[in-house]
Amino acid sequence: GAVVSQHPSRVICKSGTSVKIECRSLDFQATTMFWYRQFPKQSLMLMATSNEGSKATYEQGVEKDKFLINHASLTLSTLTVTSAHPEDSSFYICSAPGTGARDQYFGAGTRLSVL
Amino acid sequence: GDSVTQMEGPVTLSEEAFLTINCTYTATGYPSLFWYVQYPGEGLQLLLKATKADDKGSNKGFEATYRKETTSFHLEKGSVQVSDSAVYFCALGFSGGGADGLTFGKGTHLIIQP
């Protein structure tokens, strides 16, 4: 089946630094990818929709200057958390629609801890 | 806005026990409903789905029926195994579930003891 690879799986950084998370579709092309965030004991919340060749669409309340999304190719989307702060510590997950857009395939997630 | 509520975990059961994980939703329109499962260290995987009222999704012994009247999509399995230990997420979406972002519940951690 379709596989989505997400890297890194875990990152610890100092406050004020930027962190880049990669999401790759390994055996299929994805013109769209989704980025979710999950705080402890909370739901996965959709942050933004990444579109190849155009700007990302952000959900209400998500700062686009804080969470930079670049969909550079049909198999790669990146999320950069700029000037990370402890409140950005969370679990970030990406997904991509499969053929026919009837389902989504998820990466294993990235746990970000900002000290 | 749309929302999904599922029972809090962890849920701990003995092997071969009957499983129910409750899920209710609030949505405008007529969503598709999903159950995803996440095993340790892996991404969420679609377990089953239902796209309209009264549909029953089933896979690997798990079942869930789309109940419009009660806005529910409870997950059931008649006899669980240790290998079913995972986190289960109920979700809703439109456009069949692939073209738009999904709305998830908080997840239920299921622990099956031998």
C-alpha cells in the first residue's frame, strides 16, 4: 500500500531555533498533503493543507508565519516551525491522499520538544 | 464546527474479551466516518469507514455502523487479541475522506492483556 515517510521522528531543540519536518510520499505522487498537530490528551487538529506549486491553506488560528509550509515537489512537503517556543511542543503528523482521494495515508509523526 | 468525541482511555481488556469503543460526532452536512488505528512507532492506518447512514464498515474482525439518528459510529470487536493493542482514532471527513482534512477524536489507547 501507499507509504508516507515523516522525518525526524523526534526532535528536541532550544527555544528560539527553527525546526524542519519532512513528509514524503514514497511510492505515489501527492499534489496535496495535510499537516496535523496533537497536544497531549487532545485530538489531532488539522493545521494546514499543503499544495504543490501554490501556497498552503491554513486553518483558522494557525499562524502561517510561524509554521512555514513548502510543497517543493509531488512527493515532498516540509513544515518549518520558526523560532520555536515551549508552547510549540507537540506531536506533528502529515498525511497525503491516495489515488482517487478516497483515503489518507499518514506518516508516523514527529514529536517536537522545545526546551 | 465539526467535532468527534470518543471514550477516554486507556481501555484495558483481557484477550478474547468483547470490545466497544464509543464514538459520537457533530457535523453539518453528511460526513463520512472513519476509524484509524496507530500501532507504536507507525503512522495512522485506516481500519474501516462508512460513507453514509446505516452503512457498516468492517475489517480484521472490527465493525462499526454509521448511525445517523444517534450520530454515532461505535467500534466493536467480538474477541480481541493482544495484537490489537494500539491507539484507535475516530474521525469524520467530507469528500470521501481523502480530498480534505479530517476531524479526529482524541484517540483511545487500547491495551489487551494475555
